Amino acid sequence: MFTGLVEAIGTVIASEPDRDQVGQRLQIAVPFSSDLTLGESISVNGTCLTVVASNSHSFWVQVSSTTLAFTTLGHLAREEQVNLERSVTPATRLGGHWVLGHVDTRGTVQTIVPDGESHHITVTYANEYDRWVLPQGSITLDGISLTIVRLSPGQLTVTVIPHTWSHTTVQNWRVGLAVNLEFDVLGKYVERLLQPYQIGKGGR
């Protein structure tokens, strides 16, 4: 479980096929790598992964073929920066919103519009996910918890404040870039719970 408040920006040292030649193995440099433990969960660009090894300056994670299909991790190149967040603990202050690290789909950066020191960023995605978004609702983009300020079919706009811009990889985004999207888990559970009661689907 995460909050979408990015803890640090890491740098990809290596990205190579895993031993099974199906998944991917990433080595990422970050200052807190020596504090990581084997088997610990960590969010990499919004994707929950497991630490399989670490040393004083970097750590390794394995990415399954399923995760590669749903996320942008398979396109990470050496020296590319990624957003990192360690999982929450009972003592963690819970800012942002509940983030599972289970990416729903990929979106595409459509526009980046400066507004003073802030930036309005519009991201497009498949229309089928419109049911999980709402104005002033939460969205996770590449592991960053953001608030939706504007909606239209198949696209949403968020406002990135200067602190978020300078402390995450959003400063490196460009038009056309693919990003990981995770929609608010509460909406997905509500939809699932209500399905048996919908007209025409065997409900009462």
C-alpha cells in the first residue's frame, strides 16, 4: 500500500531480460537502497514491485510479463529517472490517497501548459475507464497522487504545483509520453459491489 507521495527519484542503472527471458530485471540507484530489505514492496513509477536484492547504492526488482503488458516499465532505458515510494507503515502519515501500485492502464500526455509556476497536464486514456474518474477525484500518474481538475471523455487534466514538479519525474515529461495510470480503488470496489443489483444483470 502506498500514498502517491513520491519519496525519491531513482535512476535506472540497468534494464535487461530476466533469467526466464520473459520478464524484466531492473537495477535502480537511490540513496535509501541500503535501508531496503529483501522481499520489501516498493513503488516504481506507480507499479508495486518486490525488492529481490540491494546494496549500498542500488536495488534490483523483477518485472513479470503481465506487469510489462500493463505498464511502461518495459520501455525504461539506462539513466532514465523513475518515481519511488516505499510502502506505508502503521507509523506513516497518510497524505495523498490509497494507492495499491496495481496499474490499470497506460495513458498518453496530451498537453503540458504552464500557469505561473504550476503546470496543467492533460492525459488521454481509453474511454472505458471514464466510469472510474470524477472531478476533484484522485488519480495516480506514474506513482504521483494528483487531483483531477477537468474531465472530458477519454481524458483528464491535473494541475502540478511547483513542489511536485521539482520533486518528481513530471519535470521530464513531454507530449506523447506514455504514463502509468491507477484509478481510485474505492470507485472500483463500489462498482463491483453494486453489480449484482444493476437492472438487467440479475439484481433485485
